[in-house]
Amino acid sequence: MGSDVQVACCTRMIRSPQAQSSQRAQITMHATPTVQVENERVIVTKWTFAPGADTGDHVHGHDYVVVPLTTGKLRLVEPTGTRDVELTAGGSYARLTGVAHNVININDFEFSFVEIELK
């Protein structure tokens, strides 16, 4: 992982071309982020996941709140292991800066949430 460079905010880690090529062979579809608001205080992003899509490995550079728009399960691949979590539409939660994970839609339907990063 020495070839990874962390981005300042939460979106993704930028990988070397070799790491990107290796990752493409394993994962073919990424979630779609749509930035809805970005200003001096917040970044609001809607994340849309097709079945099987993931965010890619990333480290959150800000405290953040997630508001699920869909009810279903997501798989979190974290440094300490993998776990599946059940999210409920409208059931918000908050996390602190520094969370590292890859989020994968394990449902057989599209899943989406809004992420609000606090600068």
C-alpha cells in the first residue's frame, strides 16, 4: 500500500497505475457520487450504488453524517475486517474523521444515501 496517496477529503484514495490495474481486475463497478452542495462549511454528496458497486477504499478526511435513502444492507471492508450493516431509509448516523473502509452494495437492487461532510 506504499504506492497509495490519500486525498485530503473523503472521496477516494488515488492509486498508482499498477494498483489501479490490479483493482480493476477485481472490481468492475463503482458507486456514483453526485456532489449536491459544496461550500466553506459542508460537502453534501448523494451516493448511488448499482448492485455490487463499491466506493473504493477511502479514508474520511472530515466528520460526516450519512442519511440512507434506501433500506438494505451494505458491506463494509475495514482494516479490522469485513461486516455487513443494515441501514434504514431516513435512519441517519454520524462518524468522525479518519474512518477507513470500502462500502459495497450487497443488495440485488440500487442503494443510495446522502453523505454530509462537515468541514
